[in-house]
Amino acid sequence: MSTMQEKMLAVRRQHVLDAAITVFAAKGFRGATIRDIAIAAGVSDGTIYNLFDNKADLLRAILVGAQPPDPSPDLIDPPSLPEMLRARWAAIGPDSLAMLRVILSEALIDPDFRSLYQQTLLAPAINQLTALFSTRPSPPEKVSPAIDARLVTALFMGLIMLRLFEDDVIEGGGDALLDRLAVFVEQGLSQPVTGVDP
């Protein structure tokens, strides 16, 4: 296949993925059909089947495409907790939020998709936070950066859930919300934990 053909194929594939995102966000994964996606993309059903095995394959491709790039390991100053939180929050716009509703609902019922979700979205976020928390100066006794990373991830996901439920306070919180979360987390993580094994 020539380079031009590869580029055209990539453009067509992305066009179908964009249409699938729109349809999945409007109808949900279970309610959407390949025909709905084909109509939204302005292509035949066969074109979609030439690019993707089935509807689940489309959703997997969307999930893989949603994976944020890992920060470069060559960075002299890795991002701080507030910078990490802001970057992740900014990446979840209205379209991403609608798609996340579909992704989470499917991840809750499909073990294979859940595993892919954990690998592509959760693990990179947790690993980035674990690395950040591992660099804390003289951490208190019995502190586990891996546990701390999961606690912050859970708090952040809770905020996303509130956004999915269209909570006005969270929607209007902006940077003040994330700054407060960062202060809350950093102050809480600086406290020693007694009587608990990490």
C-alpha cells in the first residue's frame, strides 16, 4: 500500500471513529448500530466492516485513541500534582465527557473492555501519580506511593462522576476546584499514618 493510500485510509478510519463517538454518545453503546454509525459517517456498512471487525472493535479503537500521551521521561521538572490534575481535567471536555459515559458503562459490564480501560486510561494516570509521590522528600512512615496514587485517582474519578451527573458546583469550580483538591491531597498525604500497613 502506498503512503497516499495509507493516509487516506487513516483519514477514513478517523472519520468513522468520529461518527461512532457521536452516535455512541447520543444512543449509548448498546443502543447504537453499525448502520447508525454508517449513516452518521456518510459511508456504507461495508466500509465500516472493512475498517473494524464489529461495534466493540470501534469502541476499543476509541478508547485507545483517548489515551493521553505519557509525559516525556526526559523532563527536567516533572509536572506537579496541580499541573497533572489540571491537564487531565482540561482533557475532559463535553465531547469527552459524553464518550466517557459510554466507556464507563461498558467497562462496568464487559471484563475484556474493563481490562483495556484499566491498561489505557487508569494505569498511566496511576503510574504517573505513583512516580510523583515516590519523589516526596522523607515521606512519613508507612506511606505507600501506590496507595496514595489510587486515592487521588479515586477522588478525581469521583469529581468526574459528579460532572457526569451534571453537578453545577463541580462544573463551575474551574481551577479553584482543582487547586483545592491539590491542597487537600497534599496536606492529607503529608500526615503520617499510624497503625496501618501499606
